[in-house]
Amino acid sequence: MLRSLPKFSIIFSSTKNSRYLANATQRFISSGRTRRIITRPTSRVKIGVTTAVPIRCMSTAADDQVQRVKVLKSTDDKYGGVIVELDQPMDSTTFVSILRASILHWKQMGKKGVWIKLPIHLVGLAEGLVKEGFWFHHAEPKYLMLVYWIPESPNTIPANATHRVGIGSFLMNEKHEVLVVRENSGLFQGTGVWKFPTGVVDQGEDICVAAVREVKEETGVDSEFLEVLAFRQSHNSFFEKSDLFFLCHLRPLSSDIQMQNSEIEGAQWMPFMEYAAQPFVQKSDILKFINDICLAKIDGQYSGYTPVSTLSNFSEQQNYMYLNAGALKRSNS
């Protein structure tokens, strides 16, 4: 016998008649074969959900009824969960009611994780989601992503991105001069230290592309990417995220410098040994290792990793694998 369906928006139909109860808070009270429906008017809102699912209940043969509950429209992800992309406005009370019905529906279907993509214009619904057990996964300029774990088993939802990727570019001309810059912001502001051009890899950007771009932006010098010479991992570097830094070897294609005044205080071609002799460089373990790598590369005693275009079984997008092409060629010959 059906006692109550709290906080659900109901579509109620019968083989003898049909009724649609909208914009109301419904509570079904059963006593024997007598049913009363108590309604309380609420404000009219645009729900923005189109999916309705059946709710099974006991009923008499004379009053055979089917009840359907509106749920949030979703798509399945590849890991047994669902993804919801909200786009239409609704009030928080109505949204929470539909959300609860949706979670019950997904639980009955055996779903696990729930991802709700909340655009900025619906950010007011975030409070209701958090109160229902959702948590913030990540934020982007145009949306928030919140997640929820349905089963009682351990949560296997992957964490947000944990690393930022940076690059540093080693360029040497025919005079054995390296391209160096002096920054007017950040950690090196006011230190007078000359350093290799560095930067952060943009989302969707390859390391080899980012290295060429950053050199061009900071100094105006055109270049060709050759190799990844080494990389370093560090932690708690940027809002508690980890950091991957790739030392890249580029060939200069031009020599004239056009400095980026917004970030760069100075840029020049400097003899390598003069660069390496800076007190700041001599006191840094990682910079001394970088110097040794660059010198070994100059002497032809060191091989880095060149980008090789590859395709994945799961995507048609081109990717790069960085490998020691010379050693691989010798091994296969």
C-alpha cells in the first residue's frame, strides 16, 4: 500500500481517468480503499526535465494505477555513472525534489557516480546540491562540476587534475650563445637573474607546441622544437597542485629579439658560460643539472626525447609520444 511519496513531482494516470498534478506539493494518504490527495499551490516554474520513470506501488484491481516521477535528463558515462547538464532555470525547492527522485531512480538502475554540470547562470542551485551530499569536483570559467557517489561501496570517482605542466626552452645559436630573459614578475622579479624562457602549457596544447609558442611570445624569436631533454616533478607548487616541468631543446630560426614588455624586463643572447656562472645558478641543484645536460648535449654526448606522432585506439586525435628515436632506430637495426 502506498503511504507517501514526499517531495516528488508526480504524473498520475489511471485506466479510467488521468490527472496531471503540476505546481503542487503532493502527499498521498491511503486508508483501506480510500485515497485522498492533499495539494498546496506553489509558484509556477519551468522545470527543464523531460524524462519520466514509473514508480511501482500496490493497487487494487478496481483502481489500477501507474505513477510516474519526473527525473533529471541524463546521459550514461563509460564507468557506470550518469552525467547531467543543466541549462534551464528552476527554483531551488523544485530542483531538490526532482534531484531526490532522480537519485532514487539512478540507484534503482544500479548507477554509481553522478556528475552535474552547473552553468554559471544556475549557480544558485549549488547550495541545494551540496546539502544533498554533492561536492565540488572542479570549476571552469563557465561552469561548476559537482559529483555524488550513490553506492555504499568505496568512492572511485577520480580526483580533479592534480598537476600543472610547465616548460623551459634551451636555445643556442651558432655563436654558442643561449637565449635568456629577465622577468619583471613572479619569483624572479627584482633578482636580476637571467634564465631560459619558461611558461605553462595551455589546456589541449602539446608540450612541443607550447615551448615554441612561449619563446615566440616572450622574445619574438622563431624556433623549431627538437627534443625533451629532461623533466622534473615537484609538489605543492600552485594552489597545492603538483607540477611537471619539461626542459626542451629548440633550434632558433631567427635571432632578432622583440621583447614582451608585459612579462619580460630584458631578453638577450648570452654566452653559455656567462649564463652558467651566475651565483643564483651555481647555488641551485636543479639549474646545475640543467647546465650539465645542456653542455652534454652541445658536446653530442646526450640524447633527449623527440616527439613522434601517434594515434590511440580510443580516439582519432593525434598525440605525441616522446622517445629516444636514435636509440630506438639502433635497437631495431
